[in-house]
Amino acid sequence: MIRLIRPVFRTIAALALAALAIDPASAQEKEPTEGWKDTAEFSFVVTAGNSETETLGFKNKLWRIWERSSLELKAGGVRSESTIVDRRAVGTPGNFSVQEDEQTDLTAESYYFNGRYDHKITDRFFWFGSAGWERNRFAGIDNRYNGVAGVGNTWIDRDATKFRTDYAVTYTREDPVFESPNKTNDTFAGLRFAWAFLHRFGETTTYTNDLEVNQNLDETDDLRADMTNSVAVAINGRLALKLSLQILYDAEPAFDEVDLFDTTGNSTGDTVLVQLDEVDSIFTASLVVNF
């Protein structure tokens, strides 16, 4: 997994440096347009026949800009199901019938909702507050609530390129699917560092890179990171096609409950807790609708 991640991060760094270097002189200062705006993303994949899968994803961003402040609301989710067909023949080699049993399982499901309010102190310095909720049962999280308060810097704010960083204190409450034998407290304070980078290539293509790193102050080994890279290509003023790669890292991942078998392969009737992987990746291709 590390061998896969390193080239991805090298590519991300190269794209970011290239984006900063492309035609900076032509990017003129542009004041944001006040008022409400909304962007929705939809993705849907279906396979049928010998194998059946259904994957549905959505994201929505609603925001309002005032002269020196802004409000942003985000929601999204992904749900994937797969159907396994178990076939067996009944009869003799020359005369048989085929019977099929289908079993549909949920293979991925995650949802989130968060809101953020920003207010400019100066053109380069701002304070903000945010709160959110997320659920990812396949990553071991039934509910995670968080509150964030902090300050940040706007380093670049041009029409073609934007870059900001922010630094905050956090308060988090987690409800795991299965209680971890290592974690002693499901509510904890933390520190957060984040950045948001955007660069437009001409009139149709936009690259974004968003990073968020959270440090648990109660358990210093508990570090989480979330990086999303996206490329959107406009079809017209309302529609765009978007590719996104999200990488989630958790130094202290949650646990899953699995059945226990003996050395001969027979079930013991017991279950044990097994720690999940540290890294998850989510790749999406979606249609973006701007309102």
C-alpha cells in the first residue's frame, strides 16, 4: 500500500507545483460574487448479468458569500451493493437443471454533513468555526461528531489560483461500531491543520487539492489525515465532469469483529476483534451540476 501511495503523492506534488507555475501574471485579483450558490455531484454505476453491482454517490455544496464573511454547508455519501450468484446443477450429467441463489451484500457505505463559517479580519487573515458529522461503518465509525474553531491565512486569492491554510483546536466524539480495546476515551480534544488549493487551467479545467490533518491530544498516536485531489472539466456553464481521489489515513484505525476458526478450519463459535487497515482510498467519477 505504501508503494502505491508514494507515487500518488509525488504526482500530487508535481501537479501542485505546475499549477503554481502556470501563468501567474495573467491571474488578476477578483472579488467574490455575493449571494447563494449551489453545486451538486452525482455518480451512479450499475453492472448486470453474470455479476451485479450498484454504486451510488452524491455530494452537495451550498454556500453564501457576504462582503467579509461566508457560510458553507456540505453533505455527501456513497453506497455500494454487490450481488453474488451461487449456481448449482441438479440431476445427471445428461439431464440436469440449474438452480441459482442470489445474495446481496452492502460493500461500502459512508455519509457526512458539515458546516463552516468564515469571517475576514484582514484580506489575508480570518477566523472560522465549523461543526460536522460523519458515518463510515466499514471503517469502523458508526458516528463521529466534531466541532472546530480556529484562524487561517489566505496566501493566494486570484481568479486562477487560490491557496489558504488554517489552524484550529477541535473537540471530537466518536461512536465506534465495535469498542476498541486500546482507546480509553471516545471524546477528546485535538489540533487541526488544513489547506485548500485551487488552480484553473484556462476556462474549462480546474484542479483542487484539499488536506486536513487531525491530532488527538489525549492519545498522541492517534493521527488522522484526509487528502482529496480533484480535476473538473466544464462541459458548459452548468455541467462539468469531475474525477476525484480521496486518501484517508488513520494511525489508530477502528476494529472489526470477525469469526474465529481453529487450525483445522472449523468454526469455534467465537469472535475476535481485528484492527482495520490504516489507509482507505476512494476514487469517483461524477457529473457536476452548478446552480
